[in-house]
Amino acid sequence: MEKIVFTPDDGGSVEFYVLEQTTIAGRNYILVTDTEEGDGEALILKDTASPTDSESVYEIVTEDEELSAVAEMFEKILDDVELES
């Protein structure tokens, strides 16, 4: 499982493990968790960077309709995963 490190604007770093990624309507989304094995907290993040940016900028998906649609897509991709809000 790929581990990525995020650097928030306030400094420090946060590590997540990437479970899956997908693109919907030209927007990239990743499903990440805070633990490599077992049940952990999961987040859906979307890349909000412009195509000309050299780095990705990820934000947590919080809008209910978008969150439900993307979670449903990840559940289809990962047969054995059920996402709860």
C-alpha cells in the first residue's frame, strides 16, 4: 500500500495510506486511511490544483452529495469495502 505524506499550510506533516484513486468528471479523488492494516479512519480527498500546478493540492470532501457519489464509486471499485459516514 502506498504511503503519502501531506504538508498542511500550518506546518508539520501527516501520513496516509492510499487505498484507491479514481477520476470523476475530470477531478482526481483518493481514498486514504490512517492505518496500514485493520480498521482505521478513512477520508476521501479531491485534488483541487489547477492543471498548470506542479503539485497536487488535496482537500477533504465534505459536501454530502459529492461525498456520497464518490464513496459509492469507491465501494464499487473495492468490493470488500463499505464506507460509513
